[in-house]
Amino acid sequence: LSSLQFDADTKVHVTLNAKWNSLGDARYYGSAVYEFSVLYDVPALITLSENKTVYNAGDCIVVRAQNLNENELLEFNTTLGTGPLQFFGSDGDTYALLPISMNNESGDYTLHIKAGGEDAQEKTIQVKALEPSFTPLTVSMEEYENMLKPKILEDIGTRLREIASEAGEATYFTLGAKFVSPVKGKVQRAYGTKVNFANASISGDSGMHEVIGTVYSAKEGEAVKAAQRGKVLFAGDLPVTGNTVVIDHGYGILSYYFHLKESKAVAGSDVAQSEIIGSVGQSGFTAGGNIMHYAVSVGGVFVNPQQFEGTLAIPSEPTA
């Protein structure tokens, strides 16, 4: 058995035939058959998207784990700002999405990876912080008091996390398939843009907030489409974000559609890619414009939604 070599975990069934005859003065003889299975256990192998080592804040890394034994869990320890990993797959080939928070600073980050509680590998990646971009946004005191005070924004963040926690383990599309742009419009504010609430009467609040997705300006009533197949987790009115739709796509990926004039989606229903789920409007806080704020989160971390409109890199066989 020691001479066998396999590229992946392999269960070997062994049959051993034993026979013995009398020896010396002993007058015993007989035979027996022994059967048992042996697991040829190849150590877990971890591969990152395209074997890249440089990523931007807001990127999402696809992690591929091969040769995992049944019930063998992976653990990631790192100082990288990220979220909990949700693994999926079977037959020893497992995937997870590792989101890189927009708040990560430029630098090198080491991923300490354990398989089954034992050290498996270390991966070091370089992260580039988002380029600073600031946009002043004039707001009235009425808007600030009713929708933009820190406690109100904190509460809406909590409510969105509660909605996200209702996502299940089902998957609704093939990982790597492209998302579509949800609306025909012009990008008004890109992911990660810092917005400052400008009003001389506001005190004790910096009013500086990051855009968690992409803000489009578009005609009122313009159709808003589901970016990818999924199940509607939420469709309703929320403070700040107005008429809101949240879709679960599986793999820990959720998409969000804010400030809709109206919603055509129904919570609990399945939606097809490009299915109309609402229209552009001014619900919630829009600073008086017709906008649609589109966001994507992975594992509860808001990432750059534009990357999903390209082909998300799925690691293939590792390179030397």
C-alpha cells in the first residue's frame, strides 16, 4: 500500500487472503480472508481566484478547497476585513466567497488556513485601498432629522443585516455566470465614494458616509431588473432607502435595489434574471433626484457590484 500514489482522496478496498500450514511439531493449518478499506488521504489544497495575489478593496475572492474529507472544516484566521465564509460544493471540491471590505487599507494580509483543526496553508495577498473620492451633498435640516441622523442610519443598517440573515443555503444560478446591470442610467456615484452631508446647522456629526453600491441616475419610472436569478427576501418600504427589494442569489450573495418608485417583487417568490422588479423613483432619501442605488453583499459585506457584471474568476487547477 505504501507504494500507491493518487492525486486526490481515494478509498481503496483491500482483500487479504491468508493461509497457513503446520510448522515443526504443530499440526495446525487453515485459511482466512480479511477485507477492509483504506483512505488515501491527500492534504487539503487551497487555491484563490486565478492564483492572483493583488486585489482591490471591494473585490470578492473565490476560494477553492480540494481534497477535503467528510466533515473536515476549513478555518480562516486573518486581519483582513472580511466576513464569515459560506462553503458549498461536494465530492471533495469545495468553494467559498471571501469578500474584501471597502474599509481595508492598502497592505499585505496573510490568510492562515486550517483544515480539520490543523494548519494547512498560508496565503499572502496584497490589497489596494479604494482611491479617495469625496462628494458634498446638500441636505435640509428636515431631511437630516427625519432620515439621516446617526441613530436612524444605524437602525437601517441593523434592519438590512436582519434581512440578510434570512438567506438560506439554496443556490439559484451557476457561480461565475454574469450579472446584468439592473437599470439603464448614468452612474452618479461609484462604490466606495464618500458622501458628506453639507449643512452648516449640523453639529456633532461628520456626516461622512460611504456609498455601499452604485448609484444610478435615471428617468422616473425606468424599469429596474433583477441582476441575476434568485429568491426575493424582502420587498417593502424602509427608512432612508425607501421602497426596497433584496434578492438572495445563493452562495452568500445578495443584491439590493433602493429608492424604487414602486416594487413589483413579492417576498418569497423566485425571480428570473432581467425580470422587472420595480421602477426608478425618489422614495427614501434621494436628495431630490430620480436614482436607483444598487448594492451587492457577500457574507454580509458590501462589495463592488460591478465585478459581478464580468465573469467572476473561478479557480481551476492550481499552477506550479
